[in-house]
Amino acid sequence: MSKRGLKIATIGGGSSYTPELVEGFIKRYDELPVKDLYLVDIEEGKEKLEIVGNLAKRMVEKAGVGINIHLTLDRREAIKDADFVTTQFRVGLLDARIRDEKIPLKYDVIGQETTGPGGFAKAQRTIPVILDICKDIEELSPNAWLINFTNPSGIITETVLKHTNVKTIGLCNVPIGMVYGVAEMLDVDVERVSIDFAGLNHLVWGTHIYLDGEDITERLIDSFAGGKSMSMKNVPDLPWEPEFIKSLGMFPCPYHRYYYLTDKMLEEEKKEAATVGTRGEQVKKLEKELFELYKDPILNIKPPQLEKRGGAHYSDAACSLINSIYNNKKDMHVVNVKNNGTIADLPDDVVIETNAIVDRNGAHPINIGHVSTKIRGLMQSVKAYEELTIEAGVRGDYYTALQALTIHPLVPSSTVAKKILDDIINQNKEYLPQYK
């Protein structure tokens, strides 16, 4: 890795999250000398890329740092000799997300961007593209690190680790959001809070919670059971049942509501879809407003409105992770990483989400051993679904896809799974070359 200044390529550079990424690099410029930041997008994203890219240039100029911002539709040019590649793209844009939410709802099944059939559909569209990007990385920058926060992050990271030679670490903003949430509940600085995480992406449990190194899990569970709540912008904040939280004895992530409160979440989703629209439809409106803001030639900072978008702390986590690899920091991050025996209840070659020490050689997960029986079954069945989803996405095999959807805990039967799968394939034809 060159000490003379880093080259970073961001695939999906026209994303509304990009200003946060740029802010993260500006903030760390003294120890993370980014020289060239290539923002890459596709033809359909060209207008957004220019709007976001120009805001990025204004931010860098205001900060007075020597980062050159390059806007390009040429992915290979961006990847060539890059030190890091970050991925934050959405195949099919928000319209595809809206379809992912609506198809399952038609059959009385949770319709969500990354969880259940919606996440399956997103993975099937994304897998061919990420494999294609990895071919470019293998050829043009074989030593680069791929930092993936394209969703479903765990599935996409596992695809890369199983089917390419690219060094990769996956990231998600859920664990960070949980740490911030606890700090807010306790009214303390976020630096004082830490959580031990175990599980999968969007299915991660906080097994122990610490304040200044002291275990306060029980105290937190009590205040949670007493009605304190937290969620994310994109997950309805339905309250947990106190008895349930006490019996679980650990800290569920916001996405667990889809599994533990399925009936209520489905009801909530149907109500939203019929009134204000699905989350994807809401985000589409929000994005429109954000890009109008971004266009303002006087704007030269990340606007506070970006927080509403639901991906808070994402890009900051990415910059922090890159910083730890580059500077060999050996500090702690919560990442999506190969299991390799970390969780004894899962296969070695799958990806888990957990605490890891990060240095120049990547992420080294901290051993967990066996997880509690309370969470083991759900974790194993969702992981089996993920493994089949990857296999289906790589091979384009209809039968594997049908099995993946059938065994997902949120899909009630093989009959419903087949109807949903047929709709997904029919409505995503142009994005599913592997099913031709």
C-alpha cells in the first residue's frame, strides 16, 4: 500500500450516502492520506453522480485537503491500481427495491429490502454484478481491499469470499446504530459504550453490553423491558414485549422484529403500503429532496437531512475500517467476516457478523464458541437460507432458489415460496442473467 497517497474507488458513487463517505475521509485526512477518490456509477446514475460529485468537490475544497475527486462511468479506470474499493450500489435502483417490498406483501409475507424474500431478490440481482466487479479487481488491483456495504451485506461478502480471490470485509451500520442507541438511552458519550456481537448481518444479537468496561447487560435489559426502545429509520419501531426481552436476556437488533414480532410487523407494513407507501417509496421521495439539496452550489458540508435516509454511520464505519487496515491499528470493529470456527454452531466457510481486531492483514474475529440455544436455531436456519441463496445466485438454479425461499423462517410454505419466486424472476428478468 503506497504511503504516497491512497487511491480509493467507490462503486455506486452517485449514492446519497457519498457525502458521508467524503466527510469521513476529510475527518481522517491527517492519518489516512487519500489522494484520489474515484466515484463510479452507471449510465442511469450519471445525473446523480454529477450532483453528488460536485458536492464532494465543494466539501473537499472547503476542508482544504488534497483529495482529488474523479467522477467516472468507467469502472475499470477507477479500479486500476486502487488501494481500496468500496461498494455501495443498488442493482435496479429504488424501483427494484419497491418491487421487492410489494411482491411478498401480495402473499401476506414480510416485504423488506434485505430480510426474507425481498432480500433474496436483491441478492439475486446483486451477485452477478459483484462477481463481475471482483473480476476487475483480480485483474487490475489484486492487492486491493474490497470494503462491501452493498446489501444484503453478509450474503454479498460471503459470495465474494467463496467465489473470488478478492480480500474483502463486509460492513453494516446496524451494530454501530445499536451502540449509539445504548449511549443515547444512558445519556453518555458513545466512546464509553461497547457491545459484544454475535450472529449474522441483520440478525445480530448484542450478547453483552459494557459501560466503561463494566458489564451492564442486566441493567439495560431491565430498562428495555421497562419500555425503552430503539430502532432504525427503515424498521418500524414496534415495542418489544417485556417478558420476551427478559427471557431473551440479550439485546436484539432492530431487524429481529421481523422474526420475533412477525404478525405485528406484517400488519404495520400493509398499513404503510396502503397509506404512505412502502419504505422504498418513502425513500424515493426522500432521495429526491436530498438531491435537490445537494444541487445547491453553496452547500459544502454533509446536510443533516441525510440522517433520515436510514444509513447513518455507514460510511463513517467504512472510513474507520480503512484507516485501521492502512495504519495497522489493531483496534476493534464489528464486521462481516469468515467464520473459521468463531461461532462453533456454524460452518467454517460462511460469513458471520461479530467483533474483530483489524490490522493490515484484515479482520480477526474474537472467538465466541457455542451461542445460547435461544438464538442458535434461528441463526442456523437463516444461515442455511443464505448459503442456498448464494448458490442460487451464482448458478442461476431455480430449484436451489426455491429451496432457499422455502426454508426462510418468514415464508410459510413451499407453495407460497414458489409463487413469490416466480414473481421475482418475472419482474427482474433484465437483472437476472444467470436465470436465462
